Amino acid sequence: MSKVPLTTNGVEMLRQELHKLKTVERPSVIAAIAEARSHGDLSENAEYDAAKERQSFVEGRIAEVEGKLSNAQIIDPKLLDAEGRCVFGATVELQDLETEENVTYQIVGDDEADIKLFKISIGSPIARALIGKFAGDVAEVMAPGGIREYEVLDVKYI
């Protein structure tokens, strides 16, 4: 399996999720299965089937998160020295050249991406267009409505 790039915040987020899955979700599913078993015939027991399905989901997610953490390539944006270049973990201030709106995004891993928090995935079209650019450069992004152009105003490592 290849390395999964994660910021230090992303790693902490996954560790918290894993802790919750193991200490809260797993025990509650086990209790739900025990409760459903106590109702008798398992062949027609919808509660039992639902609890087993939930258990399968929880165990699968635990394995997925453990796999990502074991293959994580942890990048601390504060320690980056990319000489002003857009790289993974960088916070980039952009100006849409059509609307002249300014927006600031941080380029993060897939698990950390949340557009509401202005965190975009390294695999997104805009992040791919920004990688390697410096302040003053223009990035062309293929969007659903056509090509959009963004000027890189500033690149920070915070």
C-alpha cells in the first residue's frame, strides 16, 4: 500500500476517530448483539441483523483507519520550507480572476478535506493545478462550468 499524505491535524483526527470506534462504537455494537440474541430466534430477528451489519461497518472502518495511520506520511505544515511554492500542507490565498473574489485554502489529504473549513484534497482539480505554483502565478482549473483562472496571492506554511 502506498503512503497516505496527512497533516499533523489529520493524523490526530484519525487517531481520535479510531479511539472512539474502539472504546465507544465497538462495545455498544457488542451490547446490541447480546441484547438481540436474548430475544430468541435469530433467523427472523431484524435487531440482530442490524447489529451484525453495524458491527461489520465498525470493524471495517477500524481496519481502514488503522491502515491509513500505519501508512501515513505525516507532514507538519509549520516545518515546511518549500521556498514559497504550493505544496501539500500549504495554505494558499487565491483570487478568482473572473469574479475578483479572494479565497484561502489549505491543501490536505483526502480524509481531511472539508470545503466548509476551506481544506481541499490534494487530489482535487484545484489543488492539482496549484501544486508547484508561486505567489503571482496563475493556475488554470478545469471546473464543471469551464476553465477558471486563479492568481496565487500568497503561500503560507501554517
